[in-house]
Amino acid sequence: MLECWKWPLTKARISFRSKNKTECIQGGKYLIGSKVSYICDNYYTIRGPRVRTCGANEEWTGPDPLCEPVCGQSGKMVPSAQLMNPLIRGGKEAAPGSWPWQAAIYHVTFGDIICGGALIGMRWVLTAAHCVVGHDVNNFFVYLGKHYRNVSQDDEFVQKMKVTQIFVHDKYTGWVSDIALMKLNDSAILNEWVQLICLPFNDEISDDILDGVEDRFGGSHPGKVAGWGRDASDLATDVLTEVPLTVIPKRECRKKIYEITGNHPASISRSTFCAGERNYSSSIVNENAKEYKTVCPGDSGSPIVFASHGLLGSQWVVEGIVSHIYAKSGQNCSNYEPGQYGVFTRVNKFVDWIEETISMNS
């Protein structure tokens, strides 16, 4: 009797066509002519054929399918009117689960979240190099699916991970190549609260967004940053907060920063970009709306994500990570002025390094 071996596919379910399971399988093998359909678990997508047939040569038709985690999908969005706490700086509380790739980097010695990060692989978190340089790997925990700063408020959806290795870009110095990877001790469990963010997949699209090219409506490209950084009161936020920021052309960014702080922003280069609130106005009656929107200390390492609309639908893509902001001597977050834009590491310039590092250390 001609038969095909069963082929195990992780993170998937198998359904049978024409015959029931008892008829199709004998002695742990499928009969010639049996057809199987592969359906991946939630938060995974199939790569390869969805249907295969047990052929006369005792081989399955088509290549072996794989279930891969999806990225950049976020379905938990709450109308902004329901979340009006003025946090970060000019931001608001994020809807729980709305940014499922957000990672909280917790420092054991400090006993607090010191930076943010982005889950880009099942065991990999992207963050800023200055968040991790000079610290022992055992001093860190990474929290996934977290909303509240206080650990005592974590629910069963929060995943606490140890860090086994840290990889800092070999050209990191000061604010140059401010990017690092943290390898987790275990794979993340994907669910409604924990998912991957997509890396940039098209340099042309990234360059249009980050070089200040106007979108099809004649405006700047809007991005979103979430984090647990300081707010307009110079206090660390109690919950994950989000703020909308737009990309600022580099010439304008350099000019504004120099006018306000007197600093020559040498870190604004081909591997960085600026983002902030461009058309700030304090004439609005709503008190919350008067707060200038920007990133603050504690937001470092957090991703700035942009919605990408392609043939496969909408995805969120991490185009940058919070690096730094130029400030005057002694200036706190509450005193940042319009034009003090945040500087972000440009992720698309480091995708090759990211992929090579992960490939060599997985």
C-alpha cells in the first residue's frame, strides 16, 4: 500500500478533505490521494501551499509550508476621547493592547523601567544602545504585554523575560549608531497583547517617510510613539502612553534646535531623523491641547511606528527608535519648547545588521 509520512507543522492545524481522519491515516501515514489543508494558529500566517496532496510517488505535492508570526497588526484601538490623561509630553494614555510590540526594559538595580523597546522577533527586542551599554545583562528584565508601570498591577497577560545576550552596534559612539538588540531567554507567546512589529521592508518607502517627503494629501507623515517616559510634570508615567509625532525635515530640525538650545546637532545625519509637533499652537482653548508634544527622558529605545498600506493590507512598521533630544543646560521635559524635536535612530539603515545579528545568534 502506497503512503506518505505525516508531516508535522508547528503552530498549525490540519484539516482533511474528502475523507475523514480515520480513513486517511493508517499506521501513522496518509494514503495516496489524501488531501490536507493547513491553517495556522492565530497571530501566524502560512508561507507555502495551503493544500497538499499525497502523490503516487509517496511524496507530498509542493514545498513544505511554514507558519510564521505576523507583524504590525494591532486591532485594539480606542477613540482618543476616552483616554485624555495628559502624559508623556502632550500625549495620552494608550488603550491597553493597542501597541502589542511595545517592550518595557526593567533595570533590577534601579527597580524601574528605564527604557522602551520593540519586539521584532520571537526572542528579540530592538532598543537604543545607550539604554544598555555599561550594564550587565543580568541587570535586565524585559516585560511584554505590559500597560501599568507598577509590577503589582500586572495581569496574567504580561510576560516577564530574562535577557541572555545584548548586541550593541559596533559603530556605536555617543549618539551615532544608537541601536542595540536584546536576546530573550525564551520565545514570546503571541496573543492579543503580545505581537511583533514589522521591520522596514522597502527603502524607497522609508526614505519617502523619513526624508520629509509630503504624503499624498500634502502633509507630513504621522507616526506614533509609546513609552513610559516622563510627562509634562516631569514625573514618570504610571501607564503606557502614546503621542503622535510627524517627521521634520532635517534642515528645519537643525535650524530650530540651534535657535533654541545653541547646540549644533551633529547627530542629525543619514542614519537619524527628527520627529515632533510641527504646527504647535498655544491659542487653543483646551488646556490639554496646549501641551507641546514630544518625547522625554525614559522614552529612549521606544519605537516610532508608521502605518504602511500595501498589497497585503495595512501594517505598522518600526521606522525609528527614540535616541535623544537636544536640551539647554538644566532644562527639564516640562520646559521643552516647540522646535525641540526628538532625534530617532533610522531603523532602515540598520536592517542588514539586525538580520545578520539575529541569524548568527539564533
